[in-house]
Amino acid sequence: MRREPRQGKGNVIRAMFEDIDADVYVMADGDDTYPAEAAPEMVEKIVAGYDMVIGDRLSSTYFEENKRPFHNFGNRLVRGSINFLFGTHVHDIMTGYRAFSFTFVKTYPVLSRGFEVETEMTIHSLNNNLRIYEMPIQYRDRPEGSVSKLDTVGDGIKVLNTIFQMIREYKPLPFFGGLGVIVALIGLGFCLSVAVDFWHTGLVARFPTLIGAVMLIIAGLLLIITGIILDVIAKNDRKTFITDTNKFAFLHRIHIN
């Protein structure tokens, strides 16, 4: 048994990934909500070549077994947001029942400290086009007498903040480009209103409005340019990740043989 002095699920997972070397890793919450009998099949999928296997609760019994309506709403909100932004169809973003390959574990940077780590794992995998397999599992609610450490509101805010930060990092062009288009359109709208006045009167009566509108258009263009630059950097980071992953997998195969 190993102890981790830093509080938070993310810190525990980080220590586990750093300290333990194995061909396959299985992660499950210790609240007796996930079926242990599903683990062998999850391991088989990793051995078959998948990077991460997700124990999909939401396609089976989660919404019937879970008695916390805000958790159900939160899972739907997170799932819909991430699938929309990444153009995917992952069913369970936040499940705590997963299996990982050795290469995934040793190349995945655990940044989150708490329960938002599962969302971070999923976004990381989708962004880097890793091999994900979803396995429906029979979720059951927590046993009577057990107490959840989850703070529905607090942890929900942390999860949403994680999504916001990772979208900004992994999808900078839609993030900054979309924001820039909105700001530029607002500035263009004010410019048009000043132009209409000038058309009717031949005078520019609202110089402060015109100056502010031009500044908004410039700010919008700068945001779009920022998004383009960061998008190029993000693509180069993905290329570097793939190269590093291939090298790590190759060295691991040599070590095994």
C-alpha cells in the first residue's frame, strides 16, 4: 500500500502513474458503484491495442440508480459540451472506471488536483486522437451509510472551469476566433450606426462612439490573429506528443522483450 500526502483525486492518480509500472492499469472509485467483474474485459481491450477503456455508466443504469438529480444534469451538460466542441460521440465523460495502457499512463500529464481529472483525461484523449473504447457497465448507487466526498456545486464549477481552460488550450482558434468575431461585429455595428448618421447629416456627431467602435474592431482582429497563432502552436504540440508517444512505446517494447 502506498500513501499520498497531497489531497485530491488528481494528486493520487498522478502519484500512481509516476510510481507504478505495469502493462495495464485499471482505475475505479472505492465506493462500490462499479462492477469489478467488468475489469477483465477492460484489460483485454487494452491488450488488444486501445489506449483507454471507459466504463460507460450513462448508457446503462446510471440515470436510474443515481439519486442526485444535479449530478445527472451535470453529466449531460459536460457530455454535450465536449462532444459538440470535439465533434465526437463519447457517452460518459466523467466516469471513474477506466483502464489504461502503459504508454497512455506515462505520457499523460495529470494537471488537475481533484475530481475533474476524469474530464481532463477524456479531453486529452480526444484532442490527441487516442484509441478510446467505451464499455457499458452496470452502475449501482452508493451503499447506504457511505458518504460521498463530492461537492455537487463546488466540484461542478471545477469541472466546468477545467473544460473552459482545456478548450482555450486545445481549441484556441474556435475560442479566440469566435470571441474575436463577436467583438469585431459589435464594433462594426457601432461603426454602421455612426455611418448612418453621417449619411443623413453629413457630420460625424459621435466621435467617442466611432473611436470605441474602431478599437473594438481592432481588438476583434487581434483576438482572431491570436487564435490562429495559438492554433498552429497547438498542432505542433500534438505532433510532438505523437512523436514522443511512439518513442515511448518503442522503448517499452524493447524493455519487455
